Amino acid sequence: MHDVDDAMVRPELIALDWTARERVREQIAAKGGYCECCGAREFDGGAALYLGFLFLDEDHDAYMVALTCRNRECAKPRTGIVLSEKDFLDGERLSRGENASPAPASPR
Ligand SMILES: [Zn+2]
């Protein structure tokens, strides 16, 4: 098991499971993302914060995913990336949280 590591965990954050973390890493690789501080390309994905209803200029399914640079020497290891829900989450997973985000009604 992977313990959530510190006190930065807040109820509005969505913890990412292993699959979601892998998908975040794939997205970073696909976008050619790298650490602005040290240039490393390896990140640990942490938690996601739903942005869609907070910022009108974001897509309604946008999330900010917290990332930690894997370079132990990095001076500013904490960063984040904005991803769409479909880029890293399965829709089913969202509804498991106690405070599920208000999702737009979509017919199945
Ligand atoms: Zn770095």
C-alpha cells in the first residue's frame, strides 16, 4: 500500500489510485512536461483538485493534479498540471468520494 504522505491532504482533494497516477505520468510524457526548476521529467502524482466549477476559463472537467519532482536535489519539487478528467480518471471512480463533484448529466 502507498501511504498518503503528509498533512497536505484535504477533503476537497481526490486521491489518485495507482492507475490514475500511471495515466498522469503518461499525460506528462505525452505533453513533454518537465520540472521548471531542474528539468527532470519524472514526477510522482499525488492528489487532484477539481477546478471546473471554480475557474470559468477552465474546462468543466479540468483538474489540477499535484506533482512532486522526483529529483531529490530539486529546490522546488512541488508543481502541478491541469488535466481533463478523461485524461486520467475513469468516470466511475469519481462517484466513490463522499463529496463527489457535481457532474453534468450524461446519458449512458
Ligand atoms: Zn525538479
